[in-house]
Amino acid sequence: MVLWLIGLSGAGKTTLAEEIVSLARKDVSNVALIDGDIIRELFSNDLGHSLEDRKKNADRICRLCKFMDDQQIHVVCAILSLFPESREWNRENIRNYFEVFIDAPFEHLVERDYKGLYHKALNNEIKDVAGMDIEFAQPTSSDLIIKNDEGKEKLLSFAPMLANKIIGEN
């Protein structure tokens, strides 16, 4: 199974993904966490943040998730997922794909801006920031939409149900 967690930077993808993996690993060991930022590091940060480079990174992650799923390794993937065609590819090629969109109000994203992306973009220090100068088209066919506007505890309340999706696959 591949749980594909989508959202802008600061939406809570990694926070939720880590909790899902932690809960699932209590019952199954074949669970991996994939984070878009970590994949960039694994490939020596060989790609920038232009749309073309973002597409290459998205393609890598989609194929890696399929490869792992084919090896019967469950994947929880925390990714920006800018490209609808990537999500469509996943639906067509990954045996058991479940898409979760974490929707957080922009003002909350700016408040949580632990990477400093939004502040730098607002001050014209950087470009190519999704949700700012790169459009983020919200997914239209997610299996679950989580409105993350009430804090971490509410977000993490979804983790047991999502972990059970993985546990139920074994």
C-alpha cells in the first residue's frame, strides 16, 4: 500500500507521516517513510526547484513508491505533489494507492514556516515557492481531505485510521 500525503510546505505532511509509520510499525515491520525533501538529499540535491526539476523529482518518487510497493513494502509518502499527472500515474500504476490531501489555510502555513520559505518569498529573497509564485492546484480526487486548521493534536487524530489501512493490508 502507498499512502500519499499531499500538501503545501508546513501543512503537516511529515508530522502525520511519522505518526502513521510509528503506529503501523507496532504491528508490521515492512513500512517505509518517504519524504520529498529526503529524496532530494539522497540524490545529492541534484535538482533545483524549477517546475522542470520538481517534475523530475516527482517522477522519481512515484516510481520509487511503486518499486517498493511491488516488493510488498508499505510506503507512507509525504510530498508536495504539485502535478496532477503524477497522482494519476500513481492511481494507474500502484496496486493499492490512497491519497490524503492535508489542506491548511495559508496564514497557518506562514505561521508554521519552519523552513523560512514563505517569509523569504514574501520578501522577494527566493523564487519557485509552491503556493506563492508556483501555483498549487488542489487535488480534486483525494481519498481523504484533512482540514488542518485546528492544530497538531487534531491532525494526528487521523493517524490511527491511516495506520490501520496499512495494518489491514498484511
